Amino acid sequence: MLSIAIPSSALMNERDEKIKIYKVGQIARAAAVFRVDEIMIYRDPLLDETELIAELLEYMETPQYLRKHVFPLKRSLKYAGLLPPLSIPSHRSKHLKVGEVREGVVRHVAPDGTRWVDIGVKALAPLRNSDVPKGARVTVRICSKKPLQVEEAKPQEYWGYKVRRVELSELKERKNLVVTSRRCEVVKPPAIRRDVTLVFGNPEEGVFEIAKRLGVEMEAECWNVVPQQGTKTVRLEEAIFAALSLVNFADYWGGLR
């Protein structure tokens, strides 16, 4: 599993709501491009914008045709139109194909237990032999179009990321934890692998500095993913792209051996 972890203070230097949304959009795009399985937001009391960041990330990961059912109108999504589309496989068009897998939301539960699922077309699809609660998302396969029938399914391709809210103390217990910092040794290709949790700091502090401030003892592998950087600083979204591109490159060529 490939995971990334960012602090709730990740947007601390931004005052403009539009810029905050833009930056979260870049993080989500990086995660989708490089097939990240999980984005974790670890709480930093210095600035706790966990809910804002999580909501924007979850909004982007949700197929467009389901967003109106999953996300009520609220101020935090006022500028959501600025977010770039992820265009991942789960974001299907409205044109159904028999055999395809797509996301849905359970809109009604009938007395006989049938779930009626919104899959992005005018009619709701009946889903039987399921215990998914009303309002929850569910992944289904289109069995037929006339009549419309679906069944629960598991996608065979990259389907998007999950968002988790965590404490930094929880992160340190994970296996294959990797902190990214320019103060670390430059990571060498043999050490790069996909089954890692990459942890990033905020614009003012690295992960170890944040951990020290919070009284958390961090022992983790440490990678410098931007050797010989030409700028004074590397922004969070840039560091995420750099780190994930290295992991993706190593994973691709390692899989060819």
C-alpha cells in the first residue's frame, strides 16, 4: 500500500481560500497520478484545518454524479469549481456499459432489503443481497441495462484514494514509515519501494521539528527526494510530486525485472 501523510497545518502560509483549494487540488492530483491508496492528515495544533483538507480531498475523489448526494451545500465548498478533475477510472460517464464497474450511492432501502442505488443515470438500480446502509457509497457492476440490474463488485484497476484523519503518534507506529526532508541522505534507487507511508511537513517545519514540538519521538527512515534543488525551498505539493514520481519510477522498473 502506498500512503502519504500531510499535516493539518499544510496550508498555513495561505490566506486566500482560492489558493488553499488550488493547493489541495494539486495534492489530490499527485495522489491520483501516482495511484496513492491513502492520504492521511495528521493533526497539528498549530493550525488544525483537518476537516477542510479532508473534505476537499474526499470531494475530488467522489465521482461528479454522486457529489450532490454526498456533499451538502456549504461555505467550505464555495470555490470547489476551481478544483481540477481527477479523471480516475471510478469517474465514469453517464453512458452505461454492461460489465463495467462504477460507483453508486444507496438512496433507498426497500422492505425486502433491496438497495436502490444511484449510479449516475435517471433510474435507480436495484441491488440485492447487500447490507450497505442508506446514504453509503457502494461499488457495483452493471449486469444488464434493460432491465437495469447491478451487483456488488471490486474494481480491478486503480479506483482512487481513501482519506484518514490521524494523530502523529499513530503514524509512528506504522511499518515502512518514511520521512521526507532535505536534511536527509539522498535516497538511492535500491531503497525506494512502493509499500511505504511518506510523511511530509508544513511550509515552516519539517516532520521531525513538528514531532519535537508535539512531544512525539519519531524514528523513521528519511529520504531527500530533491537533491541539488535549485530553489531555496520546495513547496509541499512539489515535494509530494517529486517523492511519488521516484516511487513510481522505481516500482515500474522493479516490476520489469
